[in-house]
Amino acid sequence: MPNHPPVVTLDSWRGLNNKHPEERIPENFLAEATNVDVDAGGALRMRKGYTQVLSGTNCHSLWGDGYDQAFYVDDGTLYRIDPNNTAVKTELTTGLSSDRMSYHHVGSSVYYSNGIDSGVISGDTVREWGIRQPTLQPILFAGNGLLTAGTYNVTIRYQAIDGRVSGAAVSTDITVGDNASINLSGMVHSSDPTVSGIQVFVSTPNGETMYYHGTVPVGISTYSIQGLHGAMVPLDYQFNFPCPGGELINDFNGRLYLARDNVLWYSEPHAFDMWRHDGFIEFEDEITNIMPVDDGIFVTTDKLYFLEGNGPDLFRPREREPYRAAKYTGVEIVGGDVVLENIPTGLKWLFTSDKGVVMVGTGGMVFNLTEKTCMIDRAESGAAIFRSKDGINQYVSLLKDPEADRLHF
């Protein structure tokens, strides 16, 4: 009887390998894997399909917090949807540009921006991301009162119903004699519907630091400083301004971070509506992902950087790898979802680069998961999620071809 070659049984697969010729692909790897999932045991399953739940004109920028709320933009309108009842949508705001929107959830609020439009969502209510400072200072003139002679500095800022405030502009000074008052007129109130009044600040005679004196309700344009109070609160956030707008948003150690082009902006500590003109870190190339971990922030441009430290004044920037990441593909994962030998626990991120899918984490850890097995086409941008379902953990990255108007996985 003829001799037959031995039968090889392959019942467990390790995934895709497109870096070798088909005849030299290592055992237990697949040359192609279309519409299939590989589970934790190495078995193949047919990928489940999808169902349309909403229709629209130009839907984009879909995002969810993984729990009970999700948002998207359709033809310039921002909508909120309930992931548990996707047939219902709630209109939040209109008149938005067509640029891609980014979102970030902090506490009970969701912050959004696309570099042009920015705002804060709380439930079904949207407000501006910060209050614009007054553009006009009031007119000052002296009257009769209890002030002593000297030169006083005066400035104003807006106050919101919920206690938020705007920045304050450059102060105006006035010199008065003894037994005087300082009168303010021509105060212009904000058009922001959340603003409830104007706070007035004044210095001591011949002093520089200004202190809170009182609040002018909406509809009133005059105020009189008759004397100085005993317990005075100094002015803070004098030259701060609202959100500068960005294409990427994240938070780290009590600050929000925004990326726009090659500039990484950061807010004041625990004051996400407050930004400084000098509060930024500049890179050589466009920022494509912001990925905070326990002890710093990974930033991708045409390279991978790690800003080690607890904040802007303490960061020690390090170039880690020459990976060029696709914009918007960074996804935060729970440390236990990806367990590898000799990889520390803690917060981790995955992103797609021209060298493969990369995992970064606490301690400046960088690990390329697919470098030895998969080639990935270069892409300028994409969208990604981390999916854990039916015992399978998956990082799904959809990339946009920079040379053509098409998408690929």
C-alpha cells in the first residue's frame, strides 16, 4: 500500500501572521483571518454581524463611556443616546462644525471638543467650556467714603450660578484722597446664560494684590467701594481663559490635557475651565494620542514620548520608541485584561502604529504585541475600541488609508 504523509492536526490557533510567505508561516498561525475571532483557547468563531439602530444624514464622532451614556454628531447636531435603548436620541446642541469630536468623562460631566467647538455635558444640559473674561473694564471715578488716600487697582470677573468664575482682565488703577470711595459704572454683563453676576476686586492703597469686595447682580451696571473689608479673599485666575479647543482630551493627576496640532495644553489643577496662555508643552510634530498612566503621560507624534512625573512642572520627557501612531487609536485598558509575563500591573493603553499594535503602561513600559507577526498598513488616523465579550478580549482598530478614501482593519 502507498505511504501517505503524516496527518497534521491543528486545533488551536495563535492568531494572524502576514509577515512570512504562506509556505513558511509558523505552526498554529493563520495567513488570513476574515470575519473570525480567535478565543482564549485558540478556537475559531465566526464574527458576529451588526444591526443598524439609528439613521442620519452625516453621522460621525460616536463615543460612549461604557456604562449608561453615548454621544454622536449628525449634520452639525450633537445627540445623546442611551446604550440600553439606542432607538431614543436626545438633541443637545446644534451648529457644530463637521470636524471629528473627541470626548472625555470626568466626574458627572463629559467634556467635548473638536478644535473649533467645545463644551461640557451634564445629563441633557450643555454649557460652554469655561466663561469668557470681561472685555471691558468699568469706568472708575472717586466719591465720598471711608477709603484712605492712595492708588487702588480694580478689576472684575464673571461668576456663574454654580460657582464657576471667569478669568479677570488687566486691572485699572485710580488715585483718591482720604475719606473717598471708588465708584464703578458701565459694567457689561456676560451673554453666557449660566452667569449670575460680576465679582469686583480691589487692592489695598498702593498695593498690588486685589481682593474680593462684592458681587453685582445681573441687570445692575454700577457699584460703589465705600471701604475695605477685614477678611479679604485674594483674586485668583486673573489672566486665565476658557478651553482653547483641541482634538484630543484626557486627564491626569487633577488636570485636563488638550492636544491641538503639536501643542499639549493643560488646565489649572482641579479647575478644568481655567487655562493659561503659558500652560502648554510643545512638540516637533502633530500630537496623535494622549495616554496617561499611573506615573506620567505617553504622547505620540511621529515618535512615542513618555512624560514621566506628576505634572507639568515635574515632567521629565523621554523619547521611548520611533513608533508613528495612527491618531485617535489609543484605548485605555484595565491592567488585568492583558496579562503578559514580566509586564507590570497598573494602567495600560493600546494604540496602533506603523510598527504594530503597541501596549504602554506604568513605569514607562512599552511592548509591541504584533511586531513579529503582523504588518500593518500606515495610517494617519483611525478609531479603536477594547471589547471584552464571550470570554474574548479584543482590541479593534479601524484605520483610514492616507492615500485613498477607504478604511481597513
